[in-house]
Amino acid sequence: MDILVAVLLAVAFSILISVIQVKSSCGSKASYRACTLTGSFLLYLLILIIGNTATTLLASATITFAAAAKFAWFWYAFIGVFGFEILLKNMNLTFADRDVLSINDWITKARDNAVQSALEAQINLDEQVSQKLANDLLKLPEKELDTYIANMLGHDVLHRLQRNAKKQNVDFKLIKALFLAKQEPLKAVAITRARRR
């Protein structure tokens, strides 16, 4: 029973470590949702789970605690997870005096891929939010939309948008709605919510 609980705890530690590492590498540029809902993150998480589970099982097979020791499951998982970190730092396979396999390099590449995927996912999420907000703003009368833009961003911005829309022969109202949604997303949300009431 201790081994099963230790493995489950090692999996929980793996999830926690992977989320913290990817999110801290992304900083404020990506949300937790963007950091954890990508295939690259799942691959990175799977690598950590396999490594931490293997070393936890190794710890439980090689280290014995007194029968009365409480929380042996915790120590197996703790030693297993941190033992995997030690293995990562120190294990390289060499062949003919050349490094062939560095587990640390593989995991670092997997983490870097997860970070890059998280940043790309955040860009996609932001664009989806902007598009939805713009669609909601399109429901406003055009004069009301113009008033909000002039009030929040200035008359010169409104005139510049109009000039650019005429040059490019595009939907002026859509351009204004997209611009407001991207420049002032929180205020745009407040405007659309106020309209729904």
C-alpha cells in the first residue's frame, strides 16, 4: 500500500513541478491554461512522471524503513523525485568518448518546447478573446462605438483608424471594434456587459 501511495504522490509532485517550471519560464506572458493545455506540456509531464515513478519504485525497493515508520510512502516519493533530479544532473551515456545521451538535455528540450507551445497557445487564446469581444462590440450602434473609442483612446486614434480603413477598403466598424478589443480589452468587456443588462 505504501508503494502505491508513494507512486501517486510522485505523480502529483511531477504535475506540480512541471506546472511550476513551465509557468515560471513563461512568466506573465502566458496563463496557466495556455501553459498546461498543449501537447508539448503533456510530453514534458509524461517524461517527468515516468522518471519520478521509476526512481520512486527504485527507492521503495532499495530503502527499507522500520515497520513502525509512519509516512514511509512520503519518503519513498520524496527520495524518488529528488533522486530523479540528481540523476538528471549527473547521468550521461558515452560511447567512444562522446556523449551520446544526456537525459538532462532531453528534458530541458522538452521543457523549452512546452514553454514555446504555451506562448503560442496564449497568443491564440488572446486572439480568440479579441475576436469575440469585437463581435460583441459590433452590436453597438456605430456612433456609440466611436464615442467609446474617442473617449478611451482619443479622437486622433479614431481619425487615424478611419483614414487607414479608407485606404485599405475594409469594414471600418469592424476595424474599430477589433482595435478597441485589442487595446482596451477590460474596458471592452465592461462595455459589452453593460449593454447586456
